[in-house]
Amino acid sequence: MRRAAVEMFARDGFGGTSTRQIAKHLNLSPAAMYPHYKSKEELLFAIAVDGHGQILAELRSVDAAASGDGPGPRLRAVVAAFAGWQARHHEHAKVVQYEMHALAPEHFRVVARMRRDTVAIIEGIVLEGIQSGDFTVDNPDDAVLAISSLCVDVCRWFPSRTHSDPDALGTAYADLVLRMVT
């Protein structure tokens, strides 16, 4: 159900997709969804938590693996992983990143916390790099916002005429980001 919902939400938007359409896509009756999800919003919440959880876990893992390497290699690894995930899972990421407005307030708060935790990884590396003198950023908040936005937006356009390899794109974005902060 989640996979079908992701596909349809990514293509038609949350507002443009009904539970009836999702059920039809799966050759199920509309009532077959309700034992699993009480509402379309609850289904979106499950998709959002799953996606943000995957991103957060991957960035934590990559950052931990590069922890002794200094802020430059850490930022490179985290940005490559973040942009690569957004490309590799572009439909899921598109729903996760651009349909949050449809979440109920209590669900929005849960997902927003996960987003803040993701951004905090980047922020911590940027601040460490400024402190160590490895990065020369005048405004760390602007740098963190630019880096996060750059990575998140990948899902909106990937794949493209010039980019079809998530790993190569992640590497290219990591190179761009390092030039941005040094």
C-alpha cells in the first residue's frame, strides 16, 4: 500500500490522490485500506516517518563512519549520502519533502523534529569546520540552509537528461558543497 501511495502521491500529489484510487491501483476494495491506515493522512504520516527515518539513519551512520576524518571529509560523506538518497528514492523523497503540509499538526511535529535532527547533523559539521578553521563561512545558518536545500531538491528533478547515477550526483554535490564552505 505504501509503495502504491508513494507512486501516486509523487505523481499526482497528496491532494490529487484518493484512497479509492490507491485501492483501485492495488486491485483492492476501498475498505481494504482501513484496517491498515485509518485515513489517507495516516498513510502519508507512515510514509513520511519511514522516509525521514531512513535519511536520518543513513546520515548518522555515514557521519559516524567519518567521525575521525575531520569536518571536510565528514561534510563530503554526509552530503553525498543525503543527495544520493534523495536521488535513489526520488519518488519517496518527493512525497516526504513536499507533502508535509497535508499532515495533521501532531504528525507534522513528529516529522518536523526528524527534519531538524537531519539538519542538525549538517549544522554540527559546519560549526565544527568553522571552529577548526577548515571552513570559512560568514553565516553558518545560511550555509546549512543552502546545503540542506540543495540536497532535498534533488528529488524534485531526478533523474534528468544529465544526471541518472545517484552516487555520481552525490559526489558532485559533495564537491560543490565543500567549495561553498571553504
